[in-house]
Amino acid sequence: MSGSNGEPALAAPEDAELLAALLDGMDAALCAVDTDGVVTHWNREAERILGWSAREAVGRRGLGGWAARPADAAETERRLLAALASPGRTVDEFALLRKDGGRVLVRAQSARVPGADGEPAGVYCAFTEVHARMDLERSIALSEALFDDAPWGVVLVDVDLRPTVVNTYAARALGFGRTPPLGRPLGELLVQGVDELEGALHHVLAEGAPRGITEIWVALPGPGGEPVRRCWRCGFLRLASPLAKQPVPLGVGWLFNDVTEVRELEQEADRQRFRARQLHRAVRAAAEYEDPMEAATAYADFALAGFADQVLIDVVAARPGGARGDGPRLVRTAQTPVGAPGPCVRVTGGGDIPVRYPRGHPALQAAERVSSVRASAPEPVAAGPWPGDRQWPPDMAHALCVPLRLWGRTLGVLTFLRAHPRPAFERADMIHAESMAALLAPALDRAVEAGRAHREG
């Protein structure tokens, strides 16, 4: 219903029921007055805010004495009827009076209502409580702040588990800068960890948000193609429409913070404490063995725990008749069993036959350079002939060879091996292996001397 200039017009009598239904269904309070200030319309939201029913309000002239205090009525009515002379909407804040005597501050939008002849026939006024309006504005401001420069990631995920809104932090954490991948499946954004994340999101949609904080390790595509592991501390909120009678999920609000550095430092501290305890336990255990070779293998066993899958001990053997050759001759002295877990044991039946290490083998390099050497298969998933060509057990993908030194000479080489999918040895692993090798070398020296004396005797 509108006038000739497109502005709302007062309802005709036959439209009264439809208009009343529309007004009562509004979320905002609404009243209308004619040019004399007589109330013509009053909806249920206005009744809820002020307590006056439509039966009590409609037909009253002015607001004084019931909807406004006498001291405020004249100014309130003046500002309300000022909309008659204004071509657009006017916004005001003024105090109204509840039926119970309390006062409420409202923010009102007023506009004139033209009649059939185009002349102003009255004013309609839509108003809300100021504190409710401020709550709405705070919510909007909070949303904008979260999706601007919040110090944690915020992602809105729809029911199909696709990101719909991503803030600056989250876009940067996902590795997409200022062009977030909206609408793409999470599986396209993460290399690892997508199953755990999607499982958490499904749980939130079905059961609601978990009570605590969840930490999820994920892997993102790195600049060189290698996955970059990150630890995200996540919180989840199920989003439901406030307009639906039944809680219809709209998606999930996913908040996260990157705690990778803290967790890696904690893991490194735990690893160092464990390795220090292993060194201490190895010294105490080896001291109980009368046989020096058993003491040497005990050191290897303590070094192996939580560190590698296989361990080998090779001893430098002299060439027959004092002959010269290219590089040292290494004889396998002890190793862990192949194909089944077990302790490092002495190799029997090998005699003085050297291991057929090819030229450039990491163990030979470690003995020649007097320094630790790390090596990894080019394709750990399918290592192929890589371990076999190096005389190592099958399925091994990473190696760390440490020279065994004592009194300025190299006694042999201690080799640690890891299978896929364990990670390659790092520099911190070299420090632990070298510390264990320093303890193992004296026991191995005694074992070698005892064996030489036994053969000569």
C-alpha cells in the first residue's frame, strides 16, 4: 500500500486485518500517529517494550501522561511530528514510559505517511530499545573485529565442511595470503590431519561443541613441495539460525591458534630428558657385565630405544700381512636381528670377513672423516634396492653412522637405521648417537683386545 509518490500510505479499512497481521509480525516496535498526534497503529512489539496494549494505545491523542512523562511529552511529540515536514527518515533517541512506571530509552526511525492525495497523513515510528540496539551493534562490531585482525584464526565452515568466511590470521595460517580458498574442501588445503579436523567438525554439527580445547597436528603444502607440520589449538562452536523455531545448524565456527613452536619445544625437552635418562641407565647397566662385548651391546640397546629400528656395530680390522688398501676394513661384530625386534647381539661365524661396503658407503665415510654421516633413501616409500646395495636390512630408509673413537684412533662405526615412515635423522639425533658412541667405545676396545689376546694365546 503506497501513495502516488511511492511512500507508504495509511491502510484502507478493507486492508486493516492484513496490515494488523503484518505489523504484529514485525521484530521492531511500531506505532503510527495522524497529523493531530492521535495514535492510529500499535503493534505487539511496542506492547512488549512498553506494556501498553493496542486497545489501550490506539485512539489516544499525544503521548503525554501514559507513554511519556508530562515533562518529556511536548518535546517527544515535537520531534516525532517533525517527520511530517521531512522528505526522508529521521532518527532520534528519547525516553518513553512503561505501563509499570519505568522509563526506557529508545532509538526511533520516523517517516511521514502520505495520504491518497499525496499530502502528509501522519507519521509512522519504528523503535527499539537502545540497549538492544547497542547489543546488536556490539555483535556486529565483534564479528568485524574477529574477521579483521584477531590474534587467532577464525573460519566459518558450512554444513558441507567448506570454508565460507576466513579471517586474516586463518588465511595466512592456511598459506593463501589475502586470497582465501573459500568454498574448497578442507582436503585440498591440508596434506595431513584433514581426517581429524573433519571428524571434529562432524561431531560439532551432530552433537554440539566439545567442552575443552582440541589440539590437532596438520601438515600444509610447503614452498618446496615438502609438507610443513603445524599444531593448531582449536575451539569449535555450532552455529544455528536465531530465526528458526528448531535449531537448524548453519555450520561451525572454528577458532584456532598456532602452538607449533611451544609444542615442539616441549617435545624436544621431553626427548632430551628421556635420552639423558637412557645414557644414565646404560652406564649403570653396562657396569654389571663382566664381558666387555656384552657391555658394548647393552649400550647399543639403550641407544636404540625410541631412537631407531636397527643398530649395527662394525669394528675396524687390520689387513692381512700389513697390506695397504683404499679405506678401512669393517667387520660386523654385533647387530639387532633382521625382521623381528630384539636386542643387539654378537655376530657369530663371521670371523674376520669384512662387510662388502661399496666405495663411498656412509659407514666408510664416517670412519675416514672421523665424523658422523647421515643418509636417506631418495624415495622412502619405495626404497627399493637402496638398503640392500648398502648391506643393510630391507625396508630401511634412513641411516646415521657414527665413528667409535678412543685414544685418538677409530675402533669402528656405530650405525643406526630407521624404516619408513619414520623421519630422517636430524642434528639433535647426531648428538645423542655420538654421546652413546663415546660410552660404547671403551667397552668395545676392551672386547677387541680380549679377542685378540684370546686368538694369540
